[in-house]
Amino acid sequence: MLQRSQTLFLLGAFVLSLILMTGPLARFTLDGNEFVLKHSGLFTAEGEKGAVATWPLTIYFVLVAVLAFLNIFFYMNRMRQMRISVFLILLYAGMVGIMFYYVAVAKSYLEGAITLHQWRFIIPPICMILLYLAFRRIRRDELLVKAYDRIR
């Protein structure tokens, strides 16, 4: 049901996924010029787009956010909800790797640049924790329903 505590955990993971798409992932400084890596590409401080294309990162972020949102509405099928939660945990783990990959690509494009990772790198681990907590609550509900079925 939508008023359960696992729904709050799933909603938190969805909101954090949206926040992940709002700002920079990393900042680079090269010879006094500042560059910003966002999910949509590498930009200069003036807003000009650089040569690093990150469209797979954008697709990945959108896919994870949509799955996190849809998982809230699978409350009628708890087993599916648990499977999608585990799948999302794996996707968030992969998200950390792909974020570091694109930062490395941008850093190799800007040779000698000083890299400053932004706070958005902690969002995927937080989402993984929220999804794990949701998984535990969904499993607890499933076990409770099975126990009630045995009593009948």
C-alpha cells in the first residue's frame, strides 16, 4: 500500500535520483578556466558545451529515476517490488562506476586539470541504503502475509 514505510524509502530514492540530475558532478580547473561536468556533458563556465558527450549517462540517470518511481506503484505485487529494488541497488552501484568513468574521460580530455568531485557522488550510495531498507520492509510484509495465510 502507498502509506507504508517502504514507500517513503522508495520515494526518497526517487527524489534523490532527480536531485542527481540537477547540477554538476565534477568541476575542473585548467589554467584559470573552469569546466563543469554535468549529466548532459562538459561545459565551460560561460555555458559553452565541450567535446565530451555524456548522453549514456543521461539515459542511465533517467532510466534509474523512472524505475525508482514505478517501483512505488508495484505495491500489489511485493515479489516484483523486491526484485526491482535489488535490480535498482545494482544499477546504483553501476551508476557510481559510470560517474567515475565520465569524470576520468573529462579529465583525460582536459589534461592537467585539477578535479573537484561534487557532493552528488554520495547520492547513489544513499539511494542504495534506502532501497535496501525498502527491500527489508517489503520482505517483512510478504512474510507477514504468508503467516496470515497459514493461520486461515
